Amino acid sequence: MKKLDDIDLRILTILYNDADINNKELAAKIGIAPSTCLERVKRLKSSGVIKNAFIDVNFKNIGGNIEAIAAIRLQPYSEEIVNQLRDDLLKLPEIVSLYHMGGSYDYFIHMSVKDSEHLRQFVFNAITSRDEVTTVETSLVFEHSRSGVLPQFDDE
């Protein structure tokens, strides 16, 4: 992919903070024609710079009163086991995000559940019951914040 220019970076910065903005508003904020803006966004998507757009759901408003992160270790550790765990867990409604890690833990699992008993049962049934899971450490999330600032990677 060719290097991103200033307009591409401005598009990404605005979309990173508000993926719900419509094309006409986005073009106006940048000062380009809506057709030009739409073509640039399409190019950013087709080239893989923009992977997806998401909404930020307040889980408490839909019954997810507790968020937690489970740090787990796997043994044996193989690509097949890692991929199967990922595929199995992503099917479960409690899962918010999965992070395949390097370091002392193999996965961090971000989950949302209705109460402490739901958390307990979920960890037992979906995580510790698996033969390949050797260690689970679960921590409660008191607050989750997402930066609205696009990281900058200057070529200096």
C-alpha cells in the first residue's frame, strides 16, 4: 500500500473517534468533496488500513453488571490449541474480546456477565473445564476506557 497522506490520516483520525459519522459530515470536516472522501474511505478499507467499525456498548445497560479479565495459560501450547480455544470462546455471548499474548499468559479474556455467580459458572464451564487450560487468574474490571486518539507512527 502506498504511504498515507495528510488527508488519509485526517480521515482515520476522525473515524477512529467517531466511526458513526456519515460521509457528508466527514468530507465537510476535512474540506474535500463527499465523492473524494467516499473513494478514500473505500481505498482505506480495501487496502486493510480500516478493518472494521464498532459501536461501544454500555454492557450495564443490557444486563452485563460485571466485566472481568481472565488471564490464562495453556499446556500443551500449539497453534491448533490456541486457534480452537479462540474459535470456541468467540461463540460465547459473555466474551467481549480475546487477546492472544506473548509472555507469562497465553490469553487475556475480556468478558461481561450479569453477576458474580454468572462469572463463577462461566469461568468454570467455559475456561477451567478445558484440558489445555492450566492456570486462570480472573480480575474484575472497574472501568474500561478507550482512547479516541489515533496512534501516530511518524517515519523519523
